[in-house]
Amino acid sequence: MAEMQLERLRAVQELTRVYASYSQHRSGLGNVLGGIVGLLAYFLGLLSGPGATTAAITIAATIGWLVGKEIIRRRVYQAFGAARAPWPDADRRLQIGLTAFLATVSIWVLAMQVQLGRLGEPRYWPYILVVAVTPLIAWRFLRTQSEFIVGVFLLCASAVTSAGGAYSLADNGLLYAFVPVAAGALIVIGLREHRQFLALRDELRTNGVPGHGDDA
């Protein structure tokens, strides 16, 4: 009897560990949303080119994803209460390295804006603001490699389109062509994570873990 209880406790602990991973490292439907927004921004810039409409949609979609994926995380993937997964050392080091690289690039770009005298030109202020906050957003919200690739592209696209520009295959080559691949991968990853969560939710219920918001 005691052995059975111990096995059940271990099973619940493992389920809890996986459940907690959705607090930080897995986004499920939030990834799906990010992939869709990435594809939208990519093809919008490619087909429509620069302009106020492209800028407005790109910026709104980027903000919508960053906010929306956190709402999805709380409403869908914290149905059994808040849980926090530990941040593995390897992942933390990678995040620090990527963010430090972004910060270095951002500082260089901002220095160029100062050198070009654009701080006094209001039309460049949105661009400068997005460049300045990109490392902070990446550190806080872009916790996986797929999120990082798509998220940084969206932030860069927001900056460029806000200044009246747009990315293109001709100017940005293979690096730009890789974006839809990463966005598609993010959608696939998100769907897989969501299916895994639905199975996890059922197992937690079976093991008598009380939850709320079971409409995921």
C-alpha cells in the first residue's frame, strides 16, 4: 500500500514538473499565435512594402502577440494554479548571451542615430524607442530559440517599418528568407505543446489535482 502511494506521489511530482514548464519554457497556443503574427508581418512587408499601414499592422500585431501569449499562458496553462519551473543553467547562459548580443547591436544602432542627428527628428523616435527596448523585451518575453528568432524579427520589423522602411529579400537575402521557416516551426511546436498540455491536464485530473478554467 505504501509503495503504491509512493508511486502515485512520484507520478504527480513528474506531472507537476511538466505542468510548471508551461510557466516559462513552453507557450503552446502562444507559440501558434507568434508563428501566425510572424508570417503576417513577413508577407505584409514583402507584398505591401513600406508605408503607414504596414507599420501600424506590424507594430500592433507584435504587441498583440507579446501581450496575448502571456494572457494565454495564465488563462490556459495555469489552470491548476501558478507554478514556476526552475531555469536550467544552460538555458540561462544562452539567454544571457543572446540578450547581451542584442544589447550590443542596439547600442551600436542607437549610437549611429545620435551620430546622424536623428534624435531631434520626431519621425525617428518610434524607431529609436523600439531599438532601445528590444533587449529588455527579449530577456523578459523571448525564452526559447524559436520565440527569439521570430520575436526579434518582429521587433526589428516594427522598428524599420515605423521609420518608413521595410524588409525585402533583395536587401536582406537568406537571413530574411529563414523567417517564415522559423515562424512555421513555431506554429508546429505550439500545436504539439498544446496537445501535450491537454493530455497532461487529463492526467492531473485523474490523479485528483483540483483545477479551474478547464475550458482549454
